[in-house]
Amino acid sequence: MQQSRKEVQRPPRNWVRPAVTAGFLLVFFITAWLPGGFFSHDIVEWVQNYAPVGGNLYFSALLAGIPIFTMFLLLGGLKKPAHVAAIISLAATLLVAITVWKMPVGLAFNSTMLGMLVAVFPILWTLSSAVWIFNMTVESGYFEVVKNSLGYVSKDRRIQTLLVGFGFTTLLEGIAAFGAPIAIVTAMLLGFGFPPLTAATVALLADTTPSVWGTQGMPVVVLSSVTDLNINELSAMSGMQAPVLTAFFPVALVILIAGWKGFKEIWPLTIAVGFSYAIVGILISKSGPYIVGIAASLASILTILFVLRFWRPKSTWLFPGEKLPAENSSEKRLSVWEIIRAWSPYLLLIGVIGLVTGTPLKKWLTAISTVNIEWPGLHNVVWKLAPVVPHSEPYAAVYSQPVLVVGGSLVFLAGIISVFVLGIKPAKAAQIYISTLKKLLLPGVTIVSILGVAYLMNYAAMTYTIGLAFAATGFLFPVAVALMGMLGCTLAGSVAASNALFGNLSVVSGAQLGIDPVFSAGTLASGGTMGKAIAFQDLVIASATLNKPGIEGELLRRVFGISLIFVLLLGALAMLQLHVF
């Protein structure tokens, strides 16, 4: 009898998630027919208000920050699962946008839907493709070869952190953004034997400063497009800021995993890695943003390989409890072909993306595959006002994606080729992909909710309210604009999105203080990089890669302090540039 009671009690719990999902879908479907909704034929024009709380900008900014405070509190303070925190934050954002900013209900839910679509494609598309490649490498057994081949370079965890954690992450950021570097490198470090949280923390932090260049300089291209400023001047300005901080990031990573004592034993190599990246980044950035990230990362990787030919640390540092594998002279040494085949998915990844993005093929594929949708009910119906923009103008809402050129499609193509190179049967590869999608279900809910929050805050003007509050800082404007960039990246998940969000605002606000617009916009982009490690969607990507949903709060606590320190250092550097030099 007792057993039957337990069986009777199980179904209600199984129906909770489907019921909640159905409820959300029903609400979005109903609101889509309201004025301003996706299916509505009623045109609703709505003017943004940047100080809806009694005309007071600062009180309004506090209320606009409710979604952000909610997310940080639930994740970092109350240790709630990320998908729970994201859904509650989305509900809070809708409530504030509709009741305080007086945004029409249809428009509010419609702008959220646009953000959700962007989350599915290209972000989740990129994440699932990247994790699929790693899972196939593991399933084929070749990841063991990857690990063993890395041991030929060094078994020292500090050097692995510099080579793979920093060097390979920054290289991938230059060729495949949207979280792919975090997913791939986290999985690789985990496979090498790094503790899960350490693997994710290293990947998150290493992906910060190179994100100012993104893939093919895209963040700077976006910044130039929204501000009408010279792209080479913007590139040079960011090149005098972000790479300077990058010089010290390898130091932070080594100290993070091995402590001060561990760093002192390899400080010459660590310094050389950071400064090689910085010097090349500064020099190349003067000619434009397109190859800065790739060139600088290759410089850091080659520096490691070159130095290790002539110098090795006195002792091999391992994680506590690890033992150095005994040397076995009878052990079969890996052939060059085995090593190449094992690394082939990542070599193919670099090759495919490099071939497409670095040749005229990109322009042709973009032309034949770009999807442009003027979002029904939302496109050009929301009006932005000064000082966010120089003159009143409609807020465009266009979903535009070059389907065959986005990072996820190129990563997926590399995965398809890897199926045959690794010798995996197509049916097995498909099974691995389906399994990957299942594991990404909850992280997918989180990312969809977070992008919904970001887009809703943009169209409701809540983000601009916060930005204006940051901008009204006078002498401390360089620090404020760096923090503004960090906030934008935290919300939207990328420096490019942060630049699109706050680019004009930084220029207009700086102009009111007589500050060079190139300096304002460049500092915004550099500050945006410091939000990369704490961006909600990136935290979810890292936890999903580890297959440990619910650890986002712990990851946030690990990376937040370092991110805050470096953004304040950036602010101090910008203050010196503006007021001293």
C-alpha cells in the first residue's frame, strides 16, 4: 500500500515543468494579439521615458536595476539554479517595464520574444555545436590522445593554463565567438584533469580582454556603425587600453590556480605570454580591428612554445592530490598522425572559420543566406529621444542573421567533417548530438530568458536609464563609462551587443563634458570586456559544458572579484589617459 502511494505522488511533480512551460507559452501567445504584439494589426507608437519615477534619473535607475539585482541575488546570494533565477528575473523585468515605464503589454512581450529568438539562433546553435564536437572527441577515444600530446609540451598545470586556458581561448575568441571559446576550452581543461570549477573559471576569465576584438573585429565594427566614428581610430583607442590589461591576465590566471608561490616559479614565462599578446595587440590595432585578436593570441602561443625549448620550471606543478605519471620507456609514443587526427576537430574548426571569414566566400555566403525580418509590431514603433541619441529617432527591430556564416553554422560544419575524420558512424554522431541537446535543455531555458530580459530592458528604456545615471558623473566619467560597458556585456552577453546598446549614449554623454567621442566609445568597448566573465549567458554556458547546472552562482562568486578589480584598473588607466596624458 505504501509503495502504491509513492507511485501516485510522483506524477504531479513530473507535471510541474511542463505546466510552467505551457503557462509561459500561453501568456506569450495571448499577449501577441494585444496592440503592439507580434500578431496584432494595431500600430502602437510609444516614446521612451528615461526618468519615469518623478522625473528623477537616479531613483529611476535604481528601479531599472531590479532585474540585475534579482539575478545577482538569486544566483550569488541565495544560490538558486540559473534557470530559476533567469525566469524570476524575466518576470520582474516585465512587471517593472509595464507598471513603472508604462510600456504597452503587447510591446513588452513582443520585444522579449525577439530577444528569445536571438538566444536560440545563433547563441544556442553555437553552444550546442561546440559541445557536440567535444563530446564526439571524447566518445571516439581521441581526447585521451589530445591529453597525452599536451603532456609532450608540459605536464605542469600552470603551463597548460597558459597554453590552453589563455592562448587557445584567446585564439578561439578571434575565430568563433558567442560562447564557443568558453564551451570548448572548459571541456578541454576538464578532460585534461582540471577540477570542474577551476576549468570553467579559467576559461571565463581568459575570454575577457580578447573579446574587445571578438570575431574578425566585430565589436569594433558594430561600435563604428552605431557611432559613425572612424573604425581605425576606435580600434587604436581600444588597443591602448584592453591589451594593456591583457598583459596581466596570465598572471592572474596562474595565481588563481597555483597561488603566489606557484607563480613565482614561472613568472618569466607568465610575463612573457601576457606582454607578447599586449605588444602585438597594440601594434596591430593601429591598422584596424580585423586580425588583432588572432595575431595577438598566436604571438602568445608561439612565445610559450619558444620559451619552453630553452627553459623549464624546476618542478612540475600539479593540483593537490595529483601524482606525476611515472615515466615508462616502454610506453608507445604517439605518432604524428595520431596527434593530428586527435586534434583535427579543433584544427578543422580554425580552418573552416578562417577559410570562410577570411576570404571572399564570407561575402557570397552572407548574400545568399542572410535572413532579414522586420519584427512585426515592434519595428520602428518605439521612439528614442535625446540625450540617448542626438535627435529623436525610431528604434529598429530587425532580426538579421547570415545563416551560413554565423559561428554556430561554421562550428557545425567542422563537426560534420570531424565525424568522418574521427571515424564515428553518422548514426552515432547523431545520437551524440541529440544527447547534447538534452543536456543543454535547462541552460537553454536560462539563456533564452536572459536574452529576453536584455531586449526588454533595451526597448523599455530601462538600460538607457541606467546608462544615463552612469554618464552623469563628470570628472569620473572614464570610470563610469567603463562600468557602463561592463554592465552592457553582463546583460547582453557580448561586447558587440554592449557597444550597440551604449555606443551612442557614451558618445553623447561624453560630448556634454567636452570629451573626445573616440575616447568615450573606445573606453566603453574596453570596459565591456570585463563583463564577459560575469555575463549571465556565459556562466550558463560554462556550467552546461561541465554538465553541472546550478553551479552558476559559485562561478559568479569566483570571477566577480577579479572582473571588478580589472574594470577599476581600466577606469584608472582611462582617467590617466584623459586627465594626465
